[in-house]
Amino acid sequence: MAVTRASFEDIIDRIHTVPSLPEVVTQVVRLVNDPNSDARQVNQIMMKDAAMSAKMLRMVNSVYYSLPEPVNDLEQAIVILGFKTIRSIALSVSVLSLFQQQNANFNMKAFWAHSAVSACLCRLIAGKARICDPELGFTIGLLKDIGKVILAENAAEETRTIIAVAREYRMSFTKACREVIDTDDAEIGGWLAERWELDSQLTTVVKSQNTLIGTTEPKLVSMCMLSEYLCGLKKIRTSGSCDEPVLDAGVWPHLGLDKTALVDVLSVINDEVENARQLLAIAG
């Protein structure tokens, strides 16, 4: 008897409660994308969520941002750091709060460590390569693997099998997904980004993050691939990521960086790991 493989639609149908971003964060994202908005408007929205505002101020005043003087209110922080950085902080605080439940099939601590380091690395690569705003790079790095958590929470049996296949055959989580089900974590992560009404560019990158073939965002996908490669070298990985780190040579032309830039990035990667730890400690 043939085994029926779960499709993308099958997995989505199992998600009875779609994890939602707080309304405050949704409004902040919309305001940041509105050229007519100002710091006062963003601050008024953020003040509606005292707990989130407090966490955001802690992050703003941490060594993570290395401000010369303490910042006492979010409106001042918005003026100093800019709308896009405040959006990154708001998304970090809210998303880290949404997905904290431990799962027997999936190591959440390792997942968030990897996501935080990916965010920091993507911000660094985006700035060095000048391919996008570094804060967009940060958000992409933070959210690109979120489909893995959706799978772990809503398709536990399949996730267990995916991780087992990845371990046995030394595969990536995404490749093992396609061996077990008729979708993968990238497609599911893209679906969630759409549900959250995030930037269409971000959604596209999440969906196509694992290959340059056919993507409409080769520069940003190359950023993701370099970040993933560096995480693999440092063994900062998620459950089921069992492949050997290999970097597609095609990323270099899209990033516009010489391969010697890899040495520069590697020289500061330990700093980025420490930055990620701080982010997790404050936002988690």
C-alpha cells in the first residue's frame, strides 16, 4: 500500500491557530513602511504594550547597540536608531515570545541561537555587500527558518522522521523534508510571512532561500546562503541540519564581494555570536 505524503495544504490545514504577531507590532511595521509617519506616531503605538516597550528599551540600552548615552524613552530611541531598527527590535521581541514552547522533536534553544546568529550575520553581510538595508537583512536572518518551528508544532510525526532521515543520510533539514513530505520548511515559512503581511521581498527570500535557481532575489538569497554556511562552519545549527557546510560559488558575484571578504566576516563572527546571545537574553 502506497504511503500518502503530506502536502503543503495538508500541513497548513493542521494549523488550527495561526501564530499572530501582536497588533502593536503589525501597526509598527505598517507605520515604518509609510513615508508620512513620524517618531511620535510609532511611539504612541508602542506605548500600548508596556511589557514589549520595556523589553525594547532594555535592548536599545544594551551593549548590543552601544549607544554613548542611556535612552530613557522609545521616542528618543526611534529618533536615534531609526524606524527600521525599531521595527527589527519589535519583531525580535514579539517573535521570540511567540515560539518558546519546548518540543520533544525539536531543540528550540538551538533553533533560536541559530536564528539570532543568522540575523546578526545577515545584517553584517548586507552592510558589507550593500545589497539591502542592514535591518532588512537582520529581519530576514531572524525569520528565514521559522517554517521549521511551524512543522515541529503541527506535524510532529513528520518532523521526527525528517530529522531521522537527515541524520542517517547527512542531509539538510530542507532536503530531508522533500524526502518525507511534499513541501518544505522554506515554503511553510513563506506562507507564515504572508499571513503576517510582512514585506513581499522578505517573503520571497524566505521561500527561495536555499537555491539561486529561479529566484527573483538572488542577492538576498546569496546573503542567506553565506550566513547559513558560516553558521555551519561554527556548528550553530538547528535540529535536522546534518549536511556538511558547502557554499555555492554562485553567491560571490551576487554579493559583489571578493572571497577574501569571507576572512573578514569570519574574523568578527565570534562578536556576532555574542551579539546574538545578548539579543536572546533580552528579548527571550
